[in-house]
Amino acid sequence: IVVGQGRELFESFRLLYTGLTARKQFRADLTPDFYARVQDRLNEPDRFIIFLALAGGRPVAGYVVSALGDTWILLLGAGNDQGLTTRASYRLQWEMIRQARDRGFRWYDLGGIDAEANPGVYRFKKGLGGRDVTAPGPFERLPDGIRRYMSVGGERLYRFVQRVRTGCG
């Protein structure tokens, strides 16, 4: 297991994530590239932590977590076929739980679950024995006046550019 905050670990994780999205045929709004750009702008104590499980010196599973206040937050996870057969994600989860505990975190947020759309991830998270918590949100408050229209127009333009760039529209 390799743990750190460096750009090279993000790159290794990104390769795992790209393989996962191709295998499972899904697309996420917030990708490893997004989080890597955020990471570049964060102060060292606030940076994301990357966990990679290696087999034969090559990454087979990985996670990106954020540590905010008293909560350890799982942002992204990925693995390849070898990671699945070796159950590397389970080993990584236990390492992450141990490190969260050792660093004094009270909570570990695994993120959302969807039993119908993603049953494998649902079973994985449910199997860790946590508690299902429903939270409202996210919510946004738009500015008043012309800034409201500028914000909405800017978001529409951004989504359009992203669809064109990724070939999804």
C-alpha cells in the first residue's frame, strides 16, 4: 500500500479510474483530473490523500480521500480486474479506517449509495457495516439581478463545452 499526496499518485489513480469508467461504462462530473487541479491549489494540510494498493509493483486499486474537520471523506475509488480478484479495495478500506482512527477522525463518510444503479458498490459499502444517513442538498443560492443571469448562462455554457469536449452531446 502506498499513501501520499503527490501528483504522481494522482496520475496512477487516474489510470485506474479511466479503466474503471471504460469497463463499467459510466461518466462522473467530478473526475480525478478535477480533483488533481484542486489539489494543486490547496495548502499542504488540506490536500487530498491518495491510497494505492500495489500488486507486482503496479496499482490495482485506489482511493482519494479528503480530511475535513472530524470527518474522513471518500471522494473517488477505482480498481482493475486484478484489484477485484485480490479484493484489494477491502484491504485499502481497512488501511484507510486505521489511518483515519490514528489521525483522530470521528467519522468516515463513504459517500452515496444506489442499490439499483450500482449494486456492486452498494454491497461493498453496506458490507463495511456503516450507517445509512440521508442528507439534504446540495443547494445553491444564486446572486440577485444581472449576476443571476450571468451565473446561469455561465453554467449552461460550461456544461455545453463539457459535452462537446467529451463527445456526449
